[in-house]
Amino acid sequence: MTFQFPNDFTWGTATAAYQVEGAIEEDGRAPSIWDTFCAQPGRIADKSSGKEACDEYHRYPEDIELMKKLGVRAYRFSVAWPRIVPSADGKINQRGIDHYLRLLDALREADIKPVLTMYHWDLPQYLQDQGGWPSRETALRFADYAQALARAFGDRVDTWTTLNEPWCTAYLGYGNGSHAPGIQDYEQALKAVHHLNLAHGLAAQAVHHELGDDAKVSVTLNLAANIAVSDSADDIAAKRRADLFANEVFLGPMLEGRYDPEIAEATSDIIDWDFVRDGDMETIRQPLAALGVNYYSSNHVRRAASVPEADEDDRHFGAMPAQQMVETLPPEGQLTAMGWNQEPAALTQLLVELSKRFPDTPLMITENGSAWDDTVEADASMPNGAIVHDPDRVAYLNAHIRAMADAMEAGANVIGYFAWSLLDNFEWALGYTKRFGIVRVDYSNQQRIWKDSGLRYAQIVKANAI
Ligand code: IFM
């Protein structure tokens, strides 16, 4: 059955500064924690970095042409904080501002709505040197940065997203250390959780202060779709514990102005939460024009029979504290190149549940996509004489857009979908070994090569239907 999306549904593609821009030493940009992390031996699978990435800093006009061919009406990108505030004195770097003004103007020219993410993981290194996200000061500096962005870019931006996936910043950055700054310390991870929440609230306030109440502010969370393997009280309790630390630590404060008391109880051996100050919860809970949801795969969980041993193959092992009672089963079915399962029905369920719980908050899928081991074939009819036939990515895309449509049929208020990613790019600790793009990047010459998934996405966007 065909599902027709509403006329005002937003189709877009997404990227993030450090993953695509390159030009890390240009126009006064300071080092970020990812530059430092990439330089440390053993951190990045292929020993690479975002030094050149997709050279989007210079090639954005070409990439906007790609977006026009895709027919998308929105582009979700992030601003590199170290380009805007390169030094600890807080001075704004006009050359950094100018770059994004050029990008925003080019998007406006192309009639593509900018969805601007303020923070997609590239913390200025000088702020990590002063304590990073575990320090309250970083949240305050983030508010200053947000205010500078709102002042400089104003109504050129359609939607302001404060943070991308604070889960990753807190738990991968400070929990299991698989991301920059590479710290393994649950106390720091939990402090980071709270200061990211606070940063979100302060940044939302700054945007509304500068641009008025109608300015659209959102946040993007990678909410975990945890599924209990049975209805037993034990397995349900395991799911609840995983949900608490993956989802509720952000949803509770940001949308309800509270932490579930079980979060502090379950971590009382680690920390006493005295860093949560009077007034913080009111600050964190700000009106949201949309809640961004990033979805890739699901987790099947049950009550652990015993404390699990470290499993090197599990990308998130040990990232979150207080998970001893949770056992995550190995993923099943056809796995993507990331080793992640495919369960589109879990996306439907997640969206329906969120809309029931927060009926006044529209949802936007700000990332969804899959990595596969692509091969390039010659095709004289295509730009750059080549094409990637990627049936697995096409199938994933179809199934997940259909799953989103199912959620909308069941009443979920979803207003947009952004394919991750416009381009193959720097996949963090996995370097360039994983390709998520619906357009391929040949890193030897920066040529963009169409994939079938990009062509299929253009069809969906044009039809506004699945
Ligand atoms: O590439 C990342 C992105 O930066 C954040 N969300 C998940 C993607 C795939 O791992």
C-alpha cells in the first residue's frame, strides 16, 4: 500500500563538520578533541583523521548540486565550534562565521532549509584541557557559543539543533573511551550527561533570547530501541535499566524537567549527583519545536545471569554505568557492515511510543542509514563514469521509510526524515573503513559517485510517497 506523506513533510540529508569538512587548519580553526584523539596511536581503525575528509569546506557548492538532484529541501549539517571560538578567551573568529554564512547563503539560493547542529562532537581542545563536558564551565561556554551563532546566522537558519547524540559524547567519550577524548571513568561520564543537558537548555534559551520565541529549537537523541526478550519481570527490569541510562537521562530532563530517581539510586556507588544545582532542571527543560531521533538498529536485552565479561566485539561494551543486570544478545539476521541488526519495526514502535508520551512535540528522524561494503562499477551514463549498485542500502532505506510511514499511520507526528549520510565520510573511530553515504566519495580524488540508494531516495522524495 502506498503511503503519501503530507505536503509539508521535510526530506533531507545529513552530515557533520568533522566527518566531511576537512580544512582543519584553515581560516583560524583551532584543534578539537578529535584532532588530538586521531593523533593518538591505536585510536582510529585505519589511522586516519578528519584532516581532509570529503573536503566539503571547499566543495559545498558541488554538494549542494547533489542535494538539488536528490530533490531534498533540507540539509542538516553541523558547525565546528573550534572554527567559531578558536581560543579560550572566547573571541569570535569572523573567518569561521564567514564560511558558514557562505554555506547558508548557497543553501538559501538553492531553496534548501538549513538545519544547523551546534555540536556534533568536535569540542575545542582548550575546553577539554579545562575539564571538558564533566565540567559545568563547558556548558556555560556552550551557551556563549550558541548566542554567537544565533546572532551571526539569525533567520538564515530554519531549525537550530543544540546537540547531536549526547549519549555518544558522554558515554563513548568518557565512559568506555572509544571516542574522543578517550576517557574511561563513569563519574566523568555522568557529570558529562548532566552538563550536556544543561548546555542544551542554556543554548535553547540563548537562541530564543536572540531570535524570539518563534525560533525553532530542537535536539537530536540516538534513542535506544531496547526490546526485552520476554515478558518476565526480570527481562522487563533489564530493559528498564538500559532505557534509564540510554534514553531517560536525556528525555526526562529535556522534556519533563526531571531525572528519574532510580538513576541516582543505581549510581550511588559512583557519584552523589551534587553537581545538579538548584534551577538546573528548569533551565534544561525548554520548549522544543521538534525532537530529533537518530535510529539505526535495535537491542534485544534480558536479565544477565551473571556479570558479563568484556566483549571486545561489542562497540558499546561498558559505555554506560549500572548495566551489570543487562545482557544484550548478539544481533541476528543480515547485519550491516557496522555489525548492526536491521529491525525497522522497532523504529515504528519507538516513534509511536514517543508521540504518545510527548503529543505536543513533533518528531524528526534526523539520521537513519546503513553502511555496506560498496563496490564501484563503470557506467558511462553516470557523472564521473561510475556507479555503485548497493541493493542492501536500498532495501534498508525502503524498509525504514516504510516503517516511519507505518508509525505515521498509527498516529506518530513525524515531520521530517534525513538520510545519513549525504556522503561517505569519516566514521569516527572506524575512520574511512565504513561507508554510510547515499553518494560515494572517492577519497583519492574527491569525486562524488552516485549510488543506487541515492537514486532511489530521489524517487521517494519526488513522489513524496513510499
Ligand atoms: O556517523 C555517525 C554520526 O556521526 C552520528 N550518528 C551515527 C552515525 C553512524 O555511526
